[in-house]
Amino acid sequence: MRLADLVQKETGVDFSQIMLLRHGNKRTQQLLDLGGEVNEYTALQIIDSKYDYVKYGVKVVVAVAFDKVFGVFRVDGIDKTGTTHAIASDAFRKFCIACRQPALPAHLFKLKKCDSAADGKLVTGWEGKGLASPLRSNGKLFRKIHVDVEATASDR
């Protein structure tokens, strides 16, 4: 089933307000090895970047880690604004430094986890596309991403 279709159906949010965010496997493992969390990786985003939820009017983020849906989250405002090093946890700050990322202006978004049939399910369609992230409805790849869940009769 197309991931965007499932998330749109479950959340009622327009496709233009959904972002599919694929965290790179190597970077995610590095973050976890340093004691960091995928939730923070999803919530802490650089201002005016392609990942800035405010800039693109994103209301729902689908985080993918290790090629599985880590979670579907509603963007529920901004918790903190500052630099990536100042507003991050100690573990995430260590990760930024290990990745040689300078302190950049960022938002730490409030994310509320949504129940989703996609949680923990395999995601396909990224193959051969590099990181291909983030994806929004105006990109060709957005509707080609599938999640390994059974379609119901009304989805066929």
C-alpha cells in the first residue's frame, strides 16, 4: 500500500502537509551508539532547511529508520528554538559534533505520536535513490513509497 495514502487516510491531513522523512541507516546507528534517540532526530530540525516543518506547512511527519516506519507524528508546534548544539540533548550534541555539524539555528518541534498501521512495517520504493529525504507531495517519489501492510477492501 502507498505510505502517503495510508497516512492521509489515518490522519485526515492533506497530502501537501505530510512529510516522509527517511533517516539514513548509518547516521541513525551512529546516533543510537552515542545514546541518542530517533524521536529527537525527527524533532530537531534546522530552520529554513528542506527539513523545516514550519517552512513547508508540515502537519504530519512519517519517520523511517532502518527501512521501517519508526512512527507517524503530528507536528504540535515548537518546543524550543536555538542552535542545534544549545537545544539538543547531550547525546544528540555529541552526535552533531561527531558528524562535524556546526551549531545551526534550529527548532525542536513538539511531536505527538499517532497510532498507525504502518508502525514498524517495512518501507519500499527508496531503493537506488540514495537518502531521497525528505519527501513531500510535490515530488515524484512521494507516491512511489509503499509500506508493507495489507490493503483493506476499500483501499483496492
